[in-house]
Amino acid sequence: MDLLMTEEEVRFRNEVRTFLDAHLDEELKRAERLNPSFLADPAIGLKWQAKLNDKGWVAPSWPKQYGGTGWTLAERYIFDQECERAGEPHFRGASIKMIAPVIMRYGNEAQKSFYLPRILNGEDVWAQGYSEPGSGSDLASLKTRAVLEGDHYVVNGSKIWSTLAHHATRMFALVRTADTGKKQEGITFILIDLTSPGVTIRPIRSICGTHEFNQVFFDDVKVPVSDRIGEEGEGWDIAKYLLEFERGGAFAGGVLRAMLTRLHRLASEPLPDGRTMIDDPLFMARFAEIATDVDANDMLELSATSKVQAGGNPGSVPSSTMKIERSRIRQSIAELAASILGPNALRWEEHRPLHELPEESEIDEERKVASAVYFNSRSQSIFGGSNEIQLEIIAKILLR
């Protein structure tokens, strides 16, 4: 891939910048700046999604036939970098990045025609239903059961760590439909309407103070057979395909560079004694080390995404490697930012979301959110499959 932009790509970049200048308003940018979580507040995210949908730019990675942009890999990369530079809210979570590719590959035509347009326009917001109280990294041990009764399944059990399920309309879930053979063989992939009778959602407040996660309970919840993806017992293979998109199927370099820029701005502000951290050689050595890691991550992403553009998926080893690196870099940036604050890192604001509070100067708001971002970053090496599990995946493939 040629990393120098062509004249056409420069024109495309300028078109993106013009759009962002016109439509990404200060309310949306401030809300994202004050967001310690990895996904935007849903009300903010849906506002930005609607603006992008009007332009036809909601899903850059989707094929054009399903409502995607038809952009080249280079154009997608440019779009991502420009959106992050401008400070867009991060809304492309379980709906656009995870369940949509699964429906495109494994869904039937009726499922594609019904669900994909509703994902694009924000009518459906999806949550993930994989982990359970006793089945996290050992996902194949899941116990949530779906029993076939006529033209529907009856589902009983619970899912945990379901991000933004309290705002979601639907959940894609792994359920057990058989106990024979290997435990992976009895798993089926289904789509659940979260407004169905028997669904109960309980909040889990994270260490950074936000309500991101939930435990979802199913008590005799009916799910039509028509909302099963693939055949019974194929859920494990479908789940592995989806996880490759969760762990490595999108760019993260833009958000990492945006975080690095914010860190540099924070380090440029005078401390109470008049010093600035950018004048500290030890601090700047660590900053440069992280910046180099961001560059290396970009190369990993471009290589893996090239496979997607060619019709494949990222692959287990690249996906797991990128998942490890992204989480490590985010944590490193958050740690360095918190270290700048010194004792002020203990400052804590209970109210969520933070953008509802009275506006302060941009640097004061950076300081306000830094500790919460640090705490939230700790989860980066756990969710989506812990880094230890990613190392096991890599080892099993490379050493066999």
C-alpha cells in the first residue's frame, strides 16, 4: 500500500474536512472530550450517526450493496484519521462493527433486508450477549439455554458485561441448544428483542463512574426461529468470526493519535510551580516511546484491513495482536496523563455524563476527565477477550 496520498485522495480528505467542519458541532465534540468510556453516550452517538447517515457515511467498512460507502482502504483510513482529529463521538459499536458483518455473511436475505437498514439509521441498537457469570474467557462453557418449541425458542439464563444493553433494542447472543459432543458444538447464535416479556436488565457501574455495563436476565423469553443466524450448533464458528471484527476489524490508530494529541496539550500546560511536563526529558522519552507504538499499530492495522478489503477477515493472529497492542497503548497514554495531575488525579466528579455539567475551559475539562479515563482504560486489556487469552490464541496458532 502506497502511504503517500494521490491527488484524488487529497480531494477526498478535503471533502471530509469540509463536512466535519460543517456538521460536527461543539456540543458533540465537547461531549466526546468529556467521555471517559470507549463508546459515546448513546444520545450523543445517535445524533452524530443521524448526520452521517444523511450523508451516506455511517458504515465505511460495509459493502456498497448494503449501504456502505464503497470507499477504498486508503479512503477509509483517511476518513478515520480525519474524524478522530476532529473529535467525533465513537458510536460504531456492537451494531455496525460486530453484528452487521455477521448478518452479511451468515444471515439469510430476509434478515439482511430487515436488520441492516435499521442498523444504519439507528432504529435498532444492538448489545452483545456472550459472557455469562461463569463463562467469560472460557466462553464455550456458557449455560444460557434455548429450547425449541414449535416456531420459536424459549430462552432462560443470563448474560453479563453487556455494553449499553440498557439503551439497546436488540441483542445478539450465544445460547446452548444441545449438550452432546464437544461443548462448542451445542452453541447456537440467535437475535433477541430486548423488549420481549421476560427480559430484565440490571446495571453494573464501572470503576470510572459510568453506567456502561449490564447483566441481562432471560426468563422464558420467546425468540422466533427466524431470528436464528445459521443453523443450530453453528454458533461457535459464527462467534469466532465476529470476535475477529471486535478485536481487529477496524482502525484504532485515529483514536490513539487523538489521545496522544490531548496528552501533549495537557503536558504543555504549566504546573502549579510553573514547569511544564514537555520540558521534562524523562516524560518526553516516554511520550516518544508511545508515539512510536502508535506508528507501529498503524502498520498492523493497514495490513490486516487489506485482507478485509480483499474479501477475507483480519485473521486470528493479527486480530489478537492488535487487540493487545491497542489496549496497552491506551493504558499507557491514560497512565501518563494521570501522572501529570499529581495529587489532583484524586479529583473526582460523580455526575455522569460529564458533558451535562457547566462548561469550563478545555484544559480544565481535560483535567476533570483524566482520572476517569485512566480507570476506564484498565478494562481495555480485559473486554473482548483478555490479553492473556489473546496470547494463548497466538501461541496455539504459531506453535502448532
